[in-house]
Amino acid sequence: MKQLIYNTFFGLLLTVIVLPVMAKSNVEKKKSVHKVYEVKSFVQLKIENSFGRVHINTTEGQEIDVLVEVIARRKTDERAMELLDRINVDISESGSVIAFKTDIEGNINNRNNEDFEINYTVSMPKVNPLDLKNSFGDAYLANLDGDAKLRISYGNIKAERLNGESDIKVSFGEGNFEYVKTGNIEVKYSEVNFEQLGIVKFEQGFSEVGIGRVKTMELVSKYGQLEIDQVNGIKGYIGYSDLRVGYVGIELDMEAAYVPSFQIEKIAKSFKKVNVQSKFSSIELEFEEGANGSFEAFVKYGDIDYSNALISLNYRNNSDNKAEYRGKIGNGKGGVVTLSNSYGNIEVD
């Protein structure tokens, strides 16, 4: 018993003596760069940063205000100052571009809770164009009417309303966008949500993407999951991905390959075109009550299940693992439906 008490006391004493040494905080050193410019509406702000945050507010004014804060944390003053001296901000100014670029000399290894960060706080006119590249850090962008080029990797982004032409790439991160009016969007190895999109070209790979409303979309989707609540028109390709669309208003024109779940929950009765060419996929389509149009479907090494209340056939041919169907939806006037699937099933309600 005495030995146990002694060991316990010695352990507590060691904890009291050693822990304060282990918990000794790093020395923190800072430096900053602050620039203010009065600009015309065509002047682009360009920022290239890594290992820190970029926060961009927008105003109705004519000033670009950029504050860059560099923070280094090391065990000693000397080590912290040495690191601080290796991190610089290169600034270039021309008639049409004001550019900030974070420059880190050599390789910096974070160890023993030693770290650093480079943070940008920006205020800019909402009408001016922006070119932002940020890696290993988060970004925020307020409402912007100017064109936006965004490159975000290994970090997260939140953006409000982007009303200009947008060119967006997000990789290895997360994102939330309120509105993108038009442009190109690429999402790779990420989880991103868009509340509303206008007219866009959209590519996703190995990602989970959720979209609220879309006007029109040209889509390439591979190895991931895509969910859209409502779209007027969508065309493109999907492979090795799941697709769920809540509502299609006018047009669905898709190629699909190796899609476990291709689900369109509702197609408007006023639709113009539904064309799905697929293989090794499971296709589910549901039409709104009162829909009218022509119907044609071809299945090879698969089955088609359709509602007799929706579709009236005037031609049907089943032979040699193939099936072809022709008929009409409702009165047969209006939209055009063309479906094809090899090594998979089609369900139409």
C-alpha cells in the first residue's frame, strides 16, 4: 500500500513539475502591410495567397483597401523573427490590375505546435473585377457585381451574390455560394452547395454537390453525387455518379453511364424535350399530371416499366434481349421523349 501511495504521489509531483514546461506557449510575432487605392471601375484586384484567410467585403465606393497581417509562432523570439522575415507580400500596380502575392522563401515545416498564417482583410468596390487564389485557408466574398475568378484549394469558401461573369474552381474543400449568375464552375474532391445558379457550365468530380435552383446548366459529372432541386434546362454527361433532380421545367438532355441512381422526381407538363441515352444505369422519370408528348424508348439487356395511365403505346417489339416502344404521353402533342438504356432499367411514371 505504501509503495502504491508513493508511486501515485511521485506521479502527481512529476505532472506538476513537467506540465508547465510542456505547456509553455510559443512566441508570437506579427507584421502587416496596408494599402489603399482610389480606382476606376475597370481596375481588377488580384490576390494570390496561401496558409491564411482572405475576407473580402464590398462597398458602393471607389476605394480598394487591403490589410495583410503575417503572424509567426515559434519557440523563441529569434526563430519567430527568422520566420517572419521569410514571408513577404509582393505588390504590383498597373493601369488595370492591382496585385498582391504572398511570397514564402523556402520550405517551412510546422512542428511542435509552431505555425504561421497570412491573413487578408479587404474592402473593394462591388463593381470591380476580382481574381482570387487561396490555398490552405478559408475565403469569404461579399456581393460582387464585377467579374470573379476564384481558385480555392485545401480550404473553404463562402460567397454571397456573384452577379458578373464567374470562373470558379474549388478543390479539396467545402463551399457555400448564394448566387452565381453566369460562368464556369468546377468542383473537385469537395462538398459544395449553391442556393441559386443562372446560366452555367458545371463540372464536378469526386464531390458532393447540392444546388437549389438553376436556370440552365451544361453538366459533366463523374464519380460523386449531385442533387438539384429545380432546373429549367439541363444537358450533358454523368458517369459513375448519382443524380437527383427535383423538378425539370423545359429540357432534360443527358448521357449517363454507370449511374446507380438517375432520378428525376418531376418533369413539368409543359416540357419540350426529354432525351436520356444511358448504359449500365438505373433511370427513373416522373411526369407531372397533364403532360403531353411523343414517346419512344429502346432497352437492351434491361427492362422498362411504365404507367399505362401516362403512356399509350402504338408499337411494341420485344426480341433477343431487346425491346422497343413507341407511343404517346397524353394527347401526344407538345414535348418529345426519347429514352435508351443498355444493361439497365427504365421506369416512367
